[in-house]
Amino acid sequence: MSEDLWPPHTLDDPEADAPRSAASGSVTAGSVTLIIPTYNESANVGELLRRLRASIPDELPCEVLFVDDSTDDTPAVIEKAAGDCPFPVSVLHRESPDGGLGGAVVEGVKRAGSDWIVVMDADLQHPPHLVPELVGEGERTGADLVVASRYLPGGSRAGLAGSYRVAVSRGATWLAKGLFPRALRGISDPMSGFFAMRRSAVTADALKPLGYKILLELAVRCRPQRRAEVPFVFQDRFAGESKSTAREGLRFLTHLAALRSASPLARMVGFGLIGLTGFVPNLVALWLLTHAGMQYLAAEVLANQAGVLWNFLLIETLLFRDRRRHRHWADRIGRFALLANADLLLRIPLIALFVGRFGLEVLPATALALVTTFVLRFAATEALVYLPRGPRAVPTARS
Ligand code: GDD
Ligand code: MN
């Protein structure tokens, strides 16, 4: 990734942090890195910095790091406005916006050496005056994570445009909380993009963010032990338009699946469920091919490929999204197809047996054979998954 950072920043230089912390004296809040992701926010960043200046007390050691994927002049506008700020302001401009909003935040987290990280949007939907309050609440309660929530008394989602977006946001919250009851206990607004987290509670290497829901990612993968919340009123955008699209919704579902399948047991269940859905394209293709006049055994072989392809695509996007890099996709699909077709060797004689010996119709015989070989394949997968392996290199989410 090619990136561009100005001014030469000092966030992960321990020497640079030490004097500020030492000089903080009466400060109880610790130092703060404010991470602000920006994508074409040139009309907002000036006002944002102005309000931050008014909100951050002198005794709170703070630096602002914009992680920018803009194609407009946002970095230049920030640079100009930064001159008036009493705290350091830097911009990390990314040429390739990996992981979108979430990826940008993680880039910022990796560079932060402060006690606290605060993540907020650049469009003033997150009130800047709450920044000291979030950190203060964390210090007061000993929490590792303090979330600004729209769903607490005193909070509201006033600025969420339209009943459609409100319903989507509410549905997404229920879905996430239903899938992660433990990781999200005590967090009423896991979709919030405004929160403070202790740097010591973040394991940046464990993060594989996808899209908008960075708080969800942090809460599930890092499991901050103590959580607190502060109510906030989600404001109208100061200027410009939301960058969230329908595609973001799809990414959210993929993200949920990736988070949920991080444990081997959950992955196995997911593997089984995906395998089950694969029966549908398999049977549909079989119906099409036999009705087109193909001999049924030849049709079985071809139809199986439809199921294999379907399973491969789902398993790739939902289960092993983060384990794809070490092999080329052609290599992966080749291996996958080889394994998946291996049970055809068993299935075809089984189907021939059901049809020839027991007089079953082709479709029910195939369905029965699919179930039989699926159970066998599942048992084989289980044996392979639980075969003793070396110590795991990559930490996965604890369940
Ligand atoms: N670096 C970077 N890269 N920043 C991005 C990107 C990206 O690809 N996409 C969006 N941003 C920045 C925007 O510039 C803005 O500062 C912030 O991320 C939020 O983007 P919006 O487009 O304003 O999002 P939203 O208002 O629809 O969603 C916000 O509210 C949701 C709750 O309803 C975000 O805070 C979400 O995280 C939050 O879930
Ligand atoms: Mn916004």
C-alpha cells in the first residue's frame, strides 16, 4: 500500500509520548489519539477541527489522526485548518483504501501509542464535546471500552435520515446482538461509530475489519472486559452525503459471518449448513440436464459441479475469507473440487445401487445418496479439523 503521511508524525514514537504523559500532572484521563476516518469530507473537516478545539480541555493530551481515502482535497483542507490547532494533527492518506472505513480505523489504531483511542466520524454527526466525556467515563469506571450510544436514555438517532435507515440500523443491531450475546453484553449500540477504547485492550493484529462496523469488530475480536456507555444524540450531517451504500449492507452480513465463524466449532456448523444449501443447485442442475435428455449418470457428474461451485463460493466468502491469501484462487478451487468430487466416486455407485437394485427414481435416489455421502464427508471433515496441529499462529476470537 502506498501511503502518504504528514506531518512526519510521532504517534508510535514512545519518546514523543513520554513527555506529554509525564507533564500531564493533574490529568487523570491519559493521552488520547483521536482517529477520524475521512472519505471526501473537505466541507466538514474545518468545522470539525474548530469544534474539537473548543471541546478538548488543555489538560487532556490529545492528537488527531485523520486516516484519509479521499479523492478530493480533504487532506489539503485539514493541513490548512491544522495550523490553528493547539494539538498535533496529522493525515495518513491511503492510496489503496483497504477495508474501507474499518480498515482506515485499524491503520490509525496501529499507529496510536496513546493510552486511549477515540474513533469518530468527520461529518459532525458525532458531537465533538463528548470526546473528553467518553475518556473521562472510561477513567472513572475503569472500563476498557466506552461506547457513545443512541439507545440510552438521553440519546437519540435524530440525524439518521429516514425511517428506512432507522429500521435497517435497528435490525442490524438486533442481528448483531443475537449472534454475539456475550461479546456485546452491555453495549446497547454496537453499530455506533463513536467510542473510546484503551489502547492496551486492542490487539491490532487480530483485526480483520470489513466495511463500516469497526466497533463490532473490536468488541468481538478483542473482547474488552469492562464496557461503559454514554448517551449521545446522533446529529444531522454538517455537510455532504453519507458514504454508506446498499453494498455496505452486504459487507455487514459478510462481516458478521466472518466474525461468527472464527471458532473451529462454528466453522464446522457453517460448513455443514453451506453443504446442505448446495443440494439445491445440484438438484436443479440435475433436473435441467436430465430433462435436456442427458443420461442420468453423466448428468450426476455435471450437476455435482454446480453444487461444488456454489459451496466453494459460499465457503470462500463466508467462512474462509481471511485464509485465502496463501493460495491462488485456481489452486483453491482445484483442491476444493477434487475433495468434493471424491465423494462422487462413492455417490455414483450408491445411486446406481438405489436406482438399479431398489428401483428408486433418479431424483430421490440422488437426494438419498447426497445425504449419505454428506454425513460421511462431515465425519471426515471433523476428523481433519480436530487432527492435532501445531500451536495456532493467528489468534481467533474467543467464543
Ligand atoms: N478513510 C475512510 N475510508 N473513511 C471513510 C470511508 C472509507 O472508505 N467511508 C466512509 N468514511 C468516513 C466518512 O468520511 C465519515 O467521516 C465516516 O467514515 C462515516 O461515514 P458516513 O458516510 O458519514 O457514514 P454514516 O453516517 O452513514 O454512518 C455512520 O453512522 C453509523 C450509525 O448509523 C458511521 O459512524 C457508522 O460507523 C455508524 O454505524
Ligand atoms: Mn455520517
